Amino acid sequence: MTEIIAGPQLSPLEILALLGAVALVVARWLPPAARPRVTIAAVAVLVPSVIALCVPGIRWQLLPVLAGAALASPFALAPLLRRRPGRPAWRARWALPGSVACVGLIATGPVAAWAFPVPEFPEPSGDFAVGTRVVQWTDPGRPESFTADPDDRRTVVVQLWYPARRSPGERARYLGRTEHEARAVSEALAREVGLPGFLVDGVPRARTHAVFNAPVEDAGGRFPVVLFSPGSSGVRTQNTAWAEELASHGYVVAALDHPYDSAAVVLADGRTVTTATRSSGDRDRDDELAVGWTAIRAADLSFVLTQLDGPLAGPLQGRLDTGRVAVTGHSMGGAAALQAARRDHRFRAVVDLDGFPHGPASPALDQPTLALTQAVTPATDPRYPPRLTEALTSSTAPSYRLTIPGAAHLTFMDGPLYLPPVPSIVGSLGRTDSPRVVAGATLAFLDAVLRDKPGDLSGVLRAYGDLTVHQPASGR
């Protein structure tokens, strides 16, 4: 299996198997002189391809193709094996409906591969290559609130993406450091949304553009830092395309796994911690729970910033500019970013990726804030727009709400790269434009507020959607 599945979302071997299956169906309807040659060629292509695909494991999307080939085989092979002239009546009677059924099964394969592909990550557009590494930190002063063990301390797993020198090396696997971790996380994410795990079995096969432990880029001095908290049950890698784009433009992105909140977190000792955050079904109770979970995430973000601000073993030692830090997040992670910024003034900017502002609305934010949202629809929680507006208008720094046309909630993560392109699920921007738009707007904001890049920030942001600017009231 190739690392990145492109084009029709089938690898070369899968395409060969598909062509072999189609040839078996077509052979039945060719002139008698041509049938044997086409059938033998089809088998010669199909069988070795399937054997080779068994090595990495056959994706479920190919099973209908193989079923269609198996159904076509009696019609295609029988003339080669038959010694007496004539055709059995059953074959004549079932030839046409059998061929139609075979074509239908075989066509299901590429359609399924298109709907549930192995994600292909967009090439980062910045000047730098991208490196990545994973670290795990334990806060000795903070008990783990999700367990009853009084000696258990809060632990977080953080993945860093950073500007790197271009060097040979294996591209990092998506969702995890190892195949085992990637599959564990993929299956956990599928369970969280009620999908059978096999539907997204292509996701852990993907490779990203980052190289594990690549040498840090020599140029560029010290790099601004962007902390990221994923959505409810989300994982540190859920915004990989976004993180790689930022890193290629000279930022260090530190994305968190929040144990017992993220769908699955594989710890250094090999344990896999799954989510313990569950909806109660009562809206008021769920709001109360969300406030508590958001507070834990906000504390995690501040703790990670403290770790990054101290001695950091590894290639990034001395390369982080922790005086220029943004805190960001998607969904509940966006709410956590807002709360972290209220509590911790080391964060100089905030980016909320379609996150409902759980928790207290005070004190007012005093950092520039960008809220990226989808359009309000009848399905939107009616409390969301006023809560977000309250957070932005009460800020003592300029704040921006950018509504992106065609976006859905999952537009703001990697979902469009591997989920069916259903507008209500992933929006209508498409697999290519979704990550480009979200990362582009984020970069424009971060460049302006962390790097003091001159220019008309409002004008740049308006190129991505409908912008509302909230300037702080005079005298505040």
C-alpha cells in the first residue's frame, strides 16, 4: 500500500485489482476468440495484486471489488475449462443479471474509497520543512481529578510540530507514533461518533508531511509558539494539516492530548487511557460538566506553557519564543483557549475554532482574539452566538469573528480529509480548500498580532469570509 492514496483514492495495486475484476466481467461479452486471452490476463493481474495487498492488509473498500470478481469468475473461466461445445442453461440465464450485479459490486469499491479515503495531507506552503516530536509531562502539583487514586498526578501528552531542515526521514504516521497507537486512536474516535471502526480503517494508514525528530531549521531565530487543545473527545493530531501549515511558516505548534477527555491517549508506559467525559442527557447538567472539563483543559494549557518556558530537552532547546504565544483550540478546545487566556496573561493571542464559550465570561479578555465560525443555521445552539458575542465585545483588545461560508463544525479540523464529503458533516469547501482556508486565516491573524506584520488585517481576513470586528470601547 502506498503511504498517501491520491487521485481516485485507490493505490496502484488496488487499481490493478479493480482493472482485473472489470476485465473478468467484460471477458464474458467479448468475441469467443478474445475471451481466453482477456480472462487469463485478468487473472494474471488480479491474483498477484490481491496477494500483494494482503501484506499491509486489504482495505474494506476493496471487498466489494473482490466479491464482484468472484461472482464473475464462473462466467469468465467456464469457457476455458469446458471441453464440450454448448453452454449450460443456467449460465445463459444468469449471464446478464450476473454481469450487472458484478459491475454494481465492483463500482461500490471506488465509491467507498472516495467516501472514506486514506487522507492525503496538503503540502505545507511555507518556506520550512516540518519536524515533529512527542513529549509527556506530569504536573506534580495537580492531582488527577478523573481517578480516585490520591497519588495520581495530572499527565498530558503533547505533540510538537516545528520548522525543520529538509532531511531524509520517514514521514510521521497520522494519529500516532506507531501503527498500534494510530489504530487504537482511530478505533476510539470511531466509537465516539458511533461509527464501526472498519469504516475509517484507512485513516491510520496515512502519513503526514512531518518527519519525526527532524533537525530544527537553523535560520529563523526563536519561533513563536501556538498551543492547541482539540475538541471534545478529540486528540492532539486532529488538526495535523493546520499544525503543519503553521510550522512551515515558522511557528512551533504544541497540541495536547487531555487524558480521560481525549478519545484515546497512549502513555509512555504503554497504557491507553480512554475518555471518561460523557453526556448526561440533561442540558443543564451537561453545561455544568463542560465548565469543569474546560477548566481542566485550561489548566493543562498553562502547565504545558510552563514546561515549554523552562529547560526543554531535545532539538528545540533555546529555540522557542515564549514571549510570543497564542492559545488555540477547536470546539471545547476553543472554550478552553478562551478560559486559559483569561487566567494566564502569558498568552498574547487567542484563536477559537468554532468553540462554544463554556465557563465564566469574566474577567474580560485582554488579548486579541479571532473566532472562526460556521454560519448560524436553525440547528445552531441559540445560546452560542450571544455567548460568543459577549466574549468578543467585552474584550479590552481588538477581536474578530470570521464566519466562513460553506463551513461546518468539522471543517475546522482534519475531518474533511477523510470523512464523506457531506456538507452537513464537513462543509462544502472540499478536501483541498477546507484546511487551506482555516490555516490561512489563522496565519494572517497570528502574523499580525505575534509578529507585528504590517498591513490591513481586517482586509486580509475578509478574503476568507464574513468578518465582524469588535474594537475595545474607549477608556477600557
